[in-house]
Amino acid sequence: MGMVRLAVVITCALALGACSDGGDSGGPRAEPGPACPSDLEQLSSQVFQSSCVDAGCHGSGDRAGGLDLETSALELELFGRESALCGGETRIIAGDGDGSLLVMKLRGTACGARMPIDGTVADATVDCISAWIDQLDPSSACETCGGDACIDLRTDAQNCGTCNQVCPSTATCVDGACTCPGGLDECGSGCTDLSSDPANCGACGAGCGDLFCLAGECSADCGALANCSGACIDNMTDSRNCGTCGADCGPGASCVAGMCQCGSETVSFAGDVQPIFNASCASAGCHDGGPGRPGPMGGKSSLDLTDGSSFASLLNATTNCGPVVVPGDPEGSLLIGKLTGLALCTGSQMPKGDPPLADNLIDTIATWICQGAEDN
């Protein structure tokens, strides 16, 4: 029993006003209502598309409250998924209808407006949905890997491709495979450079003993390269050892001719950064500038990341955790700490309730900040 049954329950609720077993209640028999969809494709086209997506609420481009009902993976959006609002309540908790945010929003007992905005669902219908959730088995709805939430094996770094397949700390899960950044290779529990790592020289596990690893082969010395803790490093190009061993250029910067530089190409705020905010941050109920939500990342004022307002909001926001953006200093900018999850100060990693941004998108934002955070 999974999302197909959910399709039936919710569609009956929206189309008929209440779920019924069709029995005779003693009164006039109502005319049959529209047929309920029997699979996710029909649910999307007959209910969510017209009532939520086309209405400009929960489409992939709008994602009010971070909820996308246009996606083909609805179970990942609903089951065990933390909401971006209302203190992070779970949208649907299998086995607990009354504790599920979906039911609370339909009843009007959760934070914010009662759903749907333009009408209400009959109490009998809400009770029907709640009772259906009560008897749900989490394992029947989606892959949970033994937990409460649905797991996307294509992107979850703790369950990449299969349950409990953990990616190295610096790697991401892309299409079910661990992917190391910057051309590095995965060896055991870490990402490494096979051209310079004396413990994995040319291939994982190929150690050099007391020798160095030079261009993927064991060598008695590093030649023209620098010896950085036993690894042969080109200080002219290595962003973690730029100019000298241990000199890390930090996020958004690269090493060029032994000097840290803020990217090889200029990053445009309007053309490169704002589209990231539009897709992941500025949906209704999140950082859209609306009233009634907590301040940005531990602050007291609303962080508006919508087009036309985001630049001023980022540069002028007041928070309890320091500046949101410090021009020229990505590591000192709270925005980068919240996106990477490495310097949260308070709260959770952003985007809340969604998978973290891809490394290349965070690097784009960091490079923009490194280049001075201009309104370009």
C-alpha cells in the first residue's frame, strides 16, 4: 500500500468533499462524482496539476513552503519529509495521521493558513485521510533504509545507490554513485588525489612506503614539486596549498600562479546567483519576503531572496549570528555556512527540508562573494 492509495484518498477528498463507502445513508442518493485516479501519473494530472501547480502554489517553479507537487517522486516529497515551515513538522508520518502536517493543515490546526487556501475540506474527508495514514506501514510507501523518512538513493550521501552505502565526507551522491570533487578519486572512506597520495599512488591501496608519489608513480623525491606532508604538490595550482604548503584558498577561490584568485570568470549576481535563489530559496513560505516567519538564519528580520529584493536583503540583513554576506569573505559569510552546513550557528542547513545545494552551486555563490558581492 503506497502512494496509489494516497492518490485515491486525497482525490476523493478534493473531488467529492468526503470519502464514502457508497452505502445508503437513508437520504437521497448523490450522483456519482468524478472517478478517483488510480496511480501517481493520474494524481498529478487530475488533481495536483490543476489545483496546486497551475494555481501557482506547489509547482516545481513555485514550491510554496518548499513543497513540489509537480515532481514525479511524490512519495519523497510527502512521506517522512520535514516541512520548511511550521517548526519542521513532518508532512506525512506513516502510522500517525493526527501528527502529520498534511492533516493538521487541512484541519487548520497547524501554523499559517488552513489548506487549501481557496476552500476547506470536509471534516469527514480529513478524518478519512488521517485514518488511512494511521494504518500505513512506512516500508510500503517508499525506501526508508530502516528509518522514518523516505530515502532518495540517487542523491543521499548516507545511502548512495543502496542503503547504508556512505560516501566520503567530501563526496556527493550523484545518480546513485559517490562523486568526489575536483577530479579526486574515492579510496575507501575518503577522496584522494592518486597523482600525489603516497598511500594511494596511481591506484587505491598502492602505497609507496617511505617514497613519495610523483605523477602517480612512486619516486625518491618530488622533483620540481613541493613536499607537503609527504605528498608532491604543485604550489602554483593547488588551492589547498597555494604558494606554500597549507595555504588553503577557501571556498569560491582557486590557485593561479601560486596566488589565490576569486574564480577564473566573473560571476553575475543577476545571471548566475539569483537563479539559484529562485529555484531553491525564494518559494512562497520560505525566503519570499512575506510576513509572519522567523528571521533569517537566527536573525530578527525577514530575508527576502526574491528577484529584485535579494541583493539589498543579503547585504543589509541583521542576524544574531553575524553578517549574512561579507563582500570578499565567503568563509566569514553566514550564507555559505548555512548552505554547506559547516557553520550553522543555529537552526538547520539550508535549503530547509530539501537536499543540500550541489557543490558547484554553492561554489558559484561563494565565488560571487569572493569577487566582492557586487550587484552585477
